[in-house]
Amino acid sequence: MNAERCTWCGVEVGGDEGYRVAEQAGERLAVFCRLEHVVPWAIQGPHWEAGTLREQPREEPALSECAHCGAAVDDTRVLAVRHRGEYRIADAFCTTDHLRAWAAAGGRWR
């Protein structure tokens, strides 16, 4: 898999590292080398690239609700997928603002 560039800082992000954030309904994508880069990107108004996730996360019940507020999400959800070696760890959000708040609080490991 080819390396992508971080949407925020431009550093190369390998296929087995970083975060992929997607708004699947709009076929919009952003790539981040670090979770912390989601915060300023979202604050300044998210600038998406056209595209889709190369690897779709496994659909699990947890992806039907926002990881920040617990509200039900539909097909307009925002997905954040952490690439850690061979593992893909996905979280869903009802809005980009909730993704930003979640990332600012430390993500899943807060």
C-alpha cells in the first residue's frame, strides 16, 4: 500500500500507521499521522479530500453510535479508523465536532 500524506502537516503516513477519517456518505477522506492533528484541522474547518477508505472497518454494534455522545448515527456518520500494524480500530461520530472533542480529550485512551 502506498504511503499517504497527513492532511494537517504533510508528513508521510504509512498504510499500517496513523488515522483515516472518512465521511462515507460524501466520499470525503482525511489522513492524520497523529490523533492530535485532528483537533486543529477540525477547528479551522475540516478540509476534506475526495476519496473513500481503502479498507472498510468491520461493522460492529459500537459503530452505530457516536463514540463521544452515544447518540445513534446513520449513514452520514464520520468514521475514524486507527491503523496500528495489521489492526484497524474504528470509532463512529455523529459530527466532525464530536470527533474533534473526542480527539482533544485523548480519544479512546483518555
